[in-house]
Amino acid sequence: MTKTFANMKLGSYKDSIQSAKPGDIVSMANAHVYIVLAVCDDGSLLIAHSSPPGVKISGTYDQNGNSNSQAVGYAQKIMKTYYPDWYSRYPNCTVDSSFTEPSNVSLFHWNSKTLKDTDQLHSMSINQIIQTLFK
């Protein structure tokens, strides 16, 4: 997905997610794709993705490999607040370490001509991003 979008001149491809920003698309080697909603101070990513049983907001491990990351805490709060029925059925908001493993992921960043950041998410704190996306 990431290379395809880059080849279409919609943005840039990177084989690292170190510079991930809100709105970026990440492809995994197993063909799973997710959207970055926010980057936390501990390096974890708040993401939107679909995998069995359905669409969820989840958090990745932090940059030190801890599964109890800031993004997981935010994901739990979002799911519990805005999607309580879904959260009560599927409370696990953590994705495994493969979601950020360097050898397993690539990143696509939209260029500003293709997709404008009209809400200025790139300059917001994670709390501001959550407030903007889930008002």
C-alpha cells in the first residue's frame, strides 16, 4: 500500500516509521495496514485499524518495547468513552510489537498538495488531536 501510493506521486515512502505523523499510513509485511492518529511522547502510536473482529483504535508498544504505553492508555479511554459496547466486548487495545518492528513496516506520508492538514493535526498535542477527532 505505501509503495503504491508513493508510486502514484501522492506522497513519500519510507522504510521506517520513526518520523510518523497523524494521517500517515503504515503497511506491514503481512499486508495489514493502519492509519496513525497520533504519536505519543513515549514513541508509541495511537492507530486506527481493522482486524478481527472489526475496526478499533489501538496503541502500539512504546519505543522501549513496553506494552503498557501511553497510546494504549489513550486507546482504552477513547474506546471506553466513544464505543463502550464495542470496548466491553473487546477491551484489549494493545497491538503486538510487530506493528512497529522496523523489518516489518513501511510508512507513507501524504504530500501537502494531495491531502491538506486543514485542522493542523501535525502541530497539535495528542490531547488536542483526540479532542478534534472525537468531538
